[in-house]
Amino acid sequence: MASVVGLAGCNKNYRVDPVMSTSQCSGIPWTETSATAGLGTTDVEKINPYTYNGSTKEGVSGKSFYATASDPDEPDLEKRKEARNQLQSAIMRISDESTAIHLTAIKAAENNTNLFLGLPALGMSAAATVSPLGAANSLSAASTALQGSRSFINEQVFRNTLFESIILLIEGDRKAKKEAIRAKWNDSIAEYNVEAALQDAAEYHQAGSFYHGLSLLADAANDRANLLRGSRNTLERPGAISTLEAKVVSAQRTLDQLNVEKATLLADKKKIEDAINKAPDEASKKTEEAKLKENATKIEVNKERIAAAEKELTKAKEQFKQAADKLIASDTKS
């Protein structure tokens, strides 16, 4: 039973080990020994995002990818973008390897599954005490569904055991996150800077955590239970309507920010055109014309993003309206 409590509680072995570290100022990744649940200790790879330069061996000098990507004086914007993508890709590669070790450790502990489920809601309740607020709410809400419902978890929501389900949820969530990140690799450095890329890489890595998988499990259990209870219960789930409303607010905020960006780009366009007209020589004129071309590209990208944001806002508003109307209709019938 002690091992089961370890799974549900604050055992650090069930948190994915960070891969980004500043403990060494190295241009290449290095390994450190870490305690891993079910496997004792193992070597895990680390990378310093600020000094990594893509070298294959220690001692090779060169400007780091972070320094290149964040250098405002670097005139080659494509070079900055490529450095950003290479840095993020390296972190994600190491994260994939580290997470594979982490998930193997979870699989190694699978023999605890039946006992874990035999302790009503122990896992969900204990994990809720160490999870972020949103995840804690989901875990606490799911604890009731877990009580005495081993067959519900195994047969209705997940195909196999609890641990297998967590691994599948983690892998699926990380795959979606990776696809979303790679979709940003074509974005300019102005649209997607290196700091944002590092944040996304960190979130991608944390999505491999056992506790993140447990939160996904709780959400899936809640969704399935509410579906079986009927659409009215789904709507009345705490936060369901407010979540849809928050999506509307978020979509509107995104659209507002893009419109501000549009106004800035148009103002920049006028300044550049004025500079072209006042250029003292042909060289200066060509420099400004290059800026105008880059500005035109940004305006076109902004236009496409505004169209997508408007579509997303319309969709969010419609979803909110449908949910509210459905709840009102359900209350009227009752």
C-alpha cells in the first residue's frame, strides 16, 4: 500500500524531470543522474537553452541559438527564425527522450493499478492537493466518480488499466502540442519570439508529467460521466458555461490585439513610404524599399490572422449561445 500512496501523493519521482537547466554553461547537452520511479536512478539529458549552440562536442565555440534568435541587431531575420526553431527542436527532442523514461517508469508500476483503484478516490483526492487550482478542481470532482467504479474507468472510459490510460492521454496531449508548436515554425521572429518558443517547449515537456496525465484522466472521467447522465448535467457541470464565456472573452482579446497590430503596421507603412520619398540616395531608397516589402508581408500575415480570429470569435459566441439556450430550455421543461 505504501507504493500506492507514493503514486497518489507528492512523490517527486512522479513529476517529469526538467530538461532545461542553467547548472552548466555548455554549448551541448549533458547528462545528470536522477531518481526515476520504478527504475531506481537513471541518466537524463539536460540542455542550457541560453548557451546551446548545436555543437556535437564540448569546447566548440560559437554563438548560441538563443543569442542569435534574440539579437535585435541581427539583420538576417530568417537566421534568427531558424535559430529559434533549432533551439526549440533540440529541447523537444530531449524532452521526448526524458518523457519516454518517465512513462516507462509509470508502466513499470502498473502492477499497483488494481490496488490503486480499490482505494476509493485516493489517487484523485491526494493528487488534487499538489495540482494547480484548475487541475485540482477537476481531480476533486472526479474523485466521486472513481469511488467503487473500477469497471466504469476500465470499460466505459479507458480500454485498459489506469496507468495505460494515463500514458495514452499523455502521449495524445503531447502529440497535439507538438503539432501546434511546429505550426509556429513558419512564423516570423516578430510574431513568435524565442522567449515564447521556450515557454511552449517548457509546457510541452511538463505535459509528459504523471500528474498532468492524472489531470487529463480526471477530465475524461468527468466528461464521460456527465455524458451518461444527460446533456443537462453536462451544462450544469461547475464552470461549463463560464468556460465557454471565457473562450468568447479570450477570442475577443486576441482579435483586439491583432487590430492594434494592424494599426501599428499601417502606421509603419506610411513612415516607410515617406522615408522612400525623402531618401537622399539610391542606397537609402533600396533599404527603405526592403523594409516596405517586409512590412507588406507582415500586413498580409496580420490580415490572415484577423480573419482566423474573427472566425474563432464567431464560433465561440455561437457555442456559448447554444449552451445557454439549451440550459434555459432544460430548466423550462423541468
